[in-house]
Amino acid sequence: MASRLAQLLRRGREREAAQALRSAAEGAATPAARAVLERWAGLLLVRCGREVEGTFAIERADATLDLLGLPQPTLEGLFQELGLEGHDPPEP
């Protein structure tokens, strides 16, 4: 999944990348993993103009992360996870 996600982001297809993250979140093994994936999806949705949908995803994820005492992942963190450090996908 990571290579497909990186490929989508390199091509500026953030909306599709967000959908892939949401699908992965649905099958995540732990609440923490689900929250991280959902937060990243929300951040990408906000970035591509889906503010309401993205904000709701971020708020749901942050509630779980806060409850678990975990930090809130950033888009920079996602890009680092995928080996895209310094990569700034084109704005949609």
C-alpha cells in the first residue's frame, strides 16, 4: 500500500491517496493505527479542498489519539514515512 500511496502523492492525486488511507484505516489492526491513517486522510482531504469532510476525519482521529496519549501525525510525517521528504505535491 505504501508504494501505491507514494505514487499517488508524487502525481498530485491527493484525493485518491486520502481514499486509500481511509480504506486502510478501516482494516487497521489497532485503534492507534486507525486514528493515524484517518488523520492523514483528513489532512489530505483538507489540502485538496474537502474541508468539512477532512476536518471531521481529523477531529475523530485526534479524539482517539488524545485518549491514547499519542501525538498527532502531520503531513510531513506521512511524506517521511513514504520516503518523500522535501516533496511538496502540487496543489490540486
